[in-house]
Amino acid sequence: MEDLYKYENTKRIVDKYDFVFKKKYGQNFLMDKSILDEIIYSADISKDDVVLEIGPGIGTLTQLLAEKAGHVIAVEIDKELIKILENDTLKEYNNVELINNDILKMDIGELTSRYKHRRMKVVANLPYYITTPIIMKLLESNAPLDSITIMVQKEVADRLISTHLDKDCGAISLAVQYHSEPSIVCEVSREAFIPSPNVDSTVIKLKILKEKRIKVTNEELFFNLIKVAFGQRRKTLVNCINNQTSYFKNKEEILEIFDKLGFTPNVRGEKLSMEDYKNLAEEISKRS
């Protein structure tokens, strides 16, 4: 196995195939062996595992995953990289399945259905421009995922672990914490990549909960309220609900429920906990 984390080896591959990094795909190759090792260690990969990797690049992380896992499914959108992976960097691995596709257009449940009796993990250096959609797609896929260990932009990682009392808390924070237990693995300097991105990164692990953090009767309503609340952060929650939904005839009806739940009239969405949104959703359901 050629050590692709070494600059000279990656440069050889890039030059050999005249590969040009594409900004539209957010292509940045990780070159720090210690970070790669940290990702593999924190993901706790074994031969019993099937790993889904999103955006393998030239296969730097993929090679290490293939050494540890029973099977690796690598989904890559760039046809040029598929050629490099198939003909060069991954050609010696018979436990790697390459798929040329856009992960956001795939049915992850169907993709992983063959492995429902095995432990499934996601490990990836995610393209920053579509980090949130990918995370939500994974969490909502109903695929038998055990954990998601991913490299994301530092400010996104900060948001994912924020509670409802933190300024960084957003809709994605509550969604992630509803489905999983998030934790920071390590910080990563922008200098660890080629080409270097304009931001620093963080490796974060989402340990999927066997049961959702709270029991919600109407998930669609629950998450719609959260999205509405954080859609216009500077507005009070009363105004957000009144302006963006048809749950109530007027503000007075909203304030009546707020009073029943103990919410102040001027409360903003980020001040409510997951439990608060559950209670609000239940009260709205009762009136439907």
C-alpha cells in the first residue's frame, strides 16, 4: 500500500492523472497521518463492520478503512477520481465497493439494506458545502447505522454539540442530538490538507442512539416547529410561528398555549429545549 498521506505520493497520483481539484465538490485531501489514525481509532473499526465513506478522494482514508473493516462502500461523485481509485490507489483491495454517484440523490436505506445484520458505520471527510444536508440524510435514512465519524468545518462541529442555551445552537443541533450522542474527536488545522481550505476543521463522532433521545408522537410537526423557530432567529417564537405556519388563527391562540406551557411571550427559539418543542408539538396536535 502506497502511503497517500505523504505529499510526494499524492502529488505523483495527481500529476499522473492530470487531476485538477474542483471547488464545486469541495475537494481537499487530508495529508496528516496522525489525524487519519485518530479518525480510524475513534471510529472503532473492526472486520465485523461495514463502512460507508462519502467522498473518498484519491483513497487516502479509504485504504486505511479497507485494512480495518470487513467491507467499505465508497461513494464518489467525481468520475475522474473513480478512475484513479479503480485503476490505481484501491485496485489491490477486494473489500472496497466503489459507487460513482451523488450521495444526496441515493437511497441510503436501500444502499445499506444488504448489510442490516452487520454493524454499519459512516466515516468521511465531508465536503463542507453540503455537510448539513448529508448529516440529516444519514440521520433520517433509517439505515442501521452504529456511528458517524466525520470531518466537518469547525464552526459546524461547534453547532452540532451546542445545547439550547448556547449561542451556536440551531435546528441542526437539536436534530443531531435527537438521533445521536455527539462528541468532539480532534481539531484539524487547515494546513493538514492540500489544497488548504480557508477554515479549520474538526473531527466529530455521532454515536447513534438505539432509542431517540425523547419520545415524540409527531416527528414531522416537532421538527417543523424547530425549523420555523430557527428560521428567523431575531424574531420571537410567537412571531415565527404566526408568520410561517397555519397552526393557529391568531397570536392570541399561540400565547394561550405559551402560557399553559410556561413560555414567556417574547421567548426566542434558541431558548427552548428539545423537551419544550415536544410539549409544544403535543399541544398543537391536541388542537388539530
